[in-house]
Amino acid sequence: MKFGGTSVEDSTAIDQIAEIVKARLAERPLVVVSAMSRVTDTLLAMAAAAGKGDRDKALDLCHQVRERHFNTAGELLGTGLFTELHSEVHSEFDSLEQLLRGIVAVGELTPRTSDYVVSFGERLSSIVVTAAFVARDIPATLLDARQVIITDGQHGRAIPQVEEINHQLQAHAQPLLAGGRVPVMGGFIGSTREGITTTIGRGGSDFSAALAGAGLSAERIEIWTDVDGMKTTDPRVCPDAHRIKIISFDEAAELAYFGAKVLHPATVLPAIEKNIPVLVLNSSNEGTRIVARTQKSRSLFKAIAAKPRITIIEIVAARMLMAHGFLARVFEIFDRHKCAIDIVSTSEVSISVTVDSNEAIPAITADLEKLAYVKFSGRQAIICLVGESIRERPGVAAQVFDAMKEINVRMISQGASEINMSFVIEESDVAAAIQRLHARFFNDLDPEVFD
Ligand code: ASP
Ligand code: MG
């Protein structure tokens, strides 16, 4: 069971998750928690301030975080337990403060030290949550993530070493579970074999949960959040959007690029690979189940997503296009500007690509102009329809474009993944396009799949 930052943001939230965990005790859960909401950002800010020599700012931020943890713990615990926790939490913050002073003294913030500073977020939230659980009669035991989540040494984005993690889980988590304890572990952090603290990338607690669940062959992984799972489309654009009850990993992965903020599917891959379902749940227990494979449903699509702030770059080179090496040279320019390309379409004389609108576009265009005639148009959006049922189903494109008759489509891409159909339209047409498509494809819904 993984609880994100908002699920541990204050005493009320922690109280609630204690209830949720209690209801699951018979199923022998392991709990993974994020840092309290915004704490990771604040820790990064204090590390940066210390690195720039701004001691007062660093210590002031540290003081605020200390207060927040103490207030929360005080609200959650009776006097006896609070006294026990008090010195533990204080000594953690004392060492954080010392560390910040050290960074100021050496005048340099290394990635390694930065990881050490941010690790306090999950270390402290897990300490507080464990104590709160114990106070609520949950047999919780703190499990230091750095004992089990073994990674390489790429600070900030360290790569988990699955075999060793599984080994450590057997050594440290399994005995607790077997003894009827509920291990509580901070997400996001780990350590190298040499014991140096690392982090596995922002939002990494989902990843930690998937690693733990996969390593322990859990029956399922529950990601508890404050949203009710994934929706057929953005409810702000389309108020009658439905909850998706079940989605395949591939479908969820296609949607991730479109900012389905719920979770990044790549982070739960370790679980999916072992066929362990991942449930995205809110406190009312409803959400979306992400599984390796879904059954065919009568609905063509699972979701419609939009990504605004797209620029189309059109490269026209009447005599050059089919010359070999031309595409390579074009892509090399994008690469040099560290600019990712999303959709590509080519004709005999032109190439159109889409990129996220960014400040490098004029410079990229200038470089491209050395090869060809170039035109770019901003304020575009990608619309993406995702669904495994479109595989080998004829007439899908006709239905989609029929629903969008009055909307000007600038680029189309289908087939790359077989489960995704994307096209580019003007940003100002997004709401109309989504509403029409939603009305067309989400009216006769399979109750097994949608709510
Ligand atoms: N606390 C970390 C972050 O904010 C990890 C997480 O919340 O998943 O990125
Ligand atoms: Mg998160």
C-alpha cells in the first residue's frame, strides 16, 4: 500500500490512512509512504540555498519543516509516545541542520549530498507514520528503505538493482510480515551497496512500492492518491467523463505522456512484469486497476487525452527529401538542441514534426533552414485516443474523423503502437474536439470497464 504526499500531509490525513491500513491488516500489507506534501521541494530548496551560501534561508526552511513534523506528530500521538519520538525526530533534524551548515562551509552542493538532504523527507514521514500507526494499534515497524532499495550510484536518478532488492526484501521485510508486523518504509530513497543514500527520481515512491510488491510477490499493489483513478478524459473539459475501472499497462503508458498525472506507468512496470495488478485508489476505495492485459471490451477506446503547447515544424525540401541521410541530418539538429520529437509525418517533399513548444525553436529553425525551407506553427495540440480494442478493427479512422468533421486536422499518426491514434489540431479546437469524440465514443459503455 503506497500513500503519496497528500495522504500523509497532516495529522488528519495520517489518521485516515491508519484506518485504511487497519481495514487491510488481515492481508498483511507493507506500507510505503512519500514525504509529506511539498517537503521534497522544500528540502531541495534548502539544499540549493546552502549550496549558494545562503545559510539563513537554508536553516529557516529546515526550521519550518522541523516544526511541521513536530506539530503533526504532536497531534497524532499521546504524550508517552510523543516523548519517545521526540528525541528521534530531533536528532534527525539536528543532523540535517549540521549537513546544511557543512554544505555552506564547503560552498558546494554535490548530487550525492543533495540526495542525502532530500532523503530526510521520506525518512521523517515514515518515522512519524510508523509511530502514528502504533498509537492506533497497528503492529507497525519502521523499515529503513536504504536497507532494501539497493541502487547504483547515479544520484538523483539511481537505478534500482532488482536482484539485490529482492534479496534484501527477503532478509528484512519478509520476516516482519511473517511475524504479523506491518513494515512501513519511505519511498523514493535507497542506497548503494556501499551504504550511500540515493534517490530514484521525482515521484519515485510509486516505483519503490512496485519494487517492494514485485519482490515480495504481493497479490496486488495499491497506490492511494487524492484523485479517483484515471478518467476517460479531462473532466474539466468534459464534465461527463467516466472513471476507467480497468486499463492495460500499454494503454496507461500511452496516456502517461499526456500528463495523466495519476501515476507514471513506467514506475509500476516491475509489478506488471510479474503480473501483479496495480490499483490506483482514492480514499473512497474506488479507482483504476492497471493490469498486464485487459479483455476485449465493446468500447473502442479507453480514453481521450490532449496535450496543448505543441509546435508543428514543417520542413520542405523538394529535391532533398529522399536523398539518403537527409532525415538523419534533420534529426541530428533536434538532437543537438536536446529537443524531443513526438509525431512525425512525411510526404514526398516535406517532413512535419511536432515538439513541445520551447524556447529553442527559433534556433532549431535557423539550423534547419541551412538544409531546407522551414515553417513553424505554435499553439497546436495533440489529441490522442487510446484503446486496445482498435487493434485490427476496420473503420476506426473513419469514425474518428466523422466525429470531427468541422475541425481542421493538421497531422495524423496511427499505427505506431496499434492502440493509439493521434492527431494534431489547433489549441483553440481542443475542447470542441474532445467533447465531440467523447460524445461519439463514450455513450454506450461497458460497465465492466467504466463507471
Ligand atoms: N517525495 C518524492 C517526490 O516528491 C517522491 C514521491 O513523492 O513519490 O518526488
Ligand atoms: Mg506522487
